[in-house]
Amino acid sequence: MSIYQKQADFGRSIFEINQNTIQEIARLTQENVKGYFELNSDFGKKIPEVTSLSTLVELQREYGTALWNGVKDATRNQTEVLKTAVTETCLLYTSPSPRDS
């Protein structure tokens, strides 16, 4: 295999890692937005049930907790995708170089 072919394969591999990462981040983002709208809808349905200030405060507390948990989960999932991409990229860079042939 020529050095040009090795370089082309390397570039193709980097492109595939980037493409897969972007696709997975986009999928996760779509799920997160959908979950956010569902959360808002669910809590919006509970608003007519509010009859006192204490009930409103409790509903806001529940909403804040649910929203924060969603953000933490989304961040954790996206971080894992990025860690995987970095690991795969590092493996490409640390594999034998075309100069080593």
C-alpha cells in the first residue's frame, strides 16, 4: 500500500468518525428537544390544578428538578459520544504511521 493510499485511508477514517459523531449528537439533541417539549406539556397540564401559592411553589420545584435531571442526562450522553470520538481519533493517530513502513 502506497503512502498516498495510507493518507487517503487515514483521512477517510477521520471523516467517518466526525460524521458518526455529528449524527449521534444530532440524534441525541432531537431526543432532548422532544423530551423538553413533553416535560413542558406535562407540567403545563398541571397548572390548572394549582389552587394555592404552596402548590405553585411545589410544582415549580418539581419542574426545576425534572428539567435539571434532563439537562444532566443529556450532557452525560453527549459527553460519552465525544469521549468515544476522541478515543477513536487518538487510536488513529497512535497507530503505526505511514512513515514507519
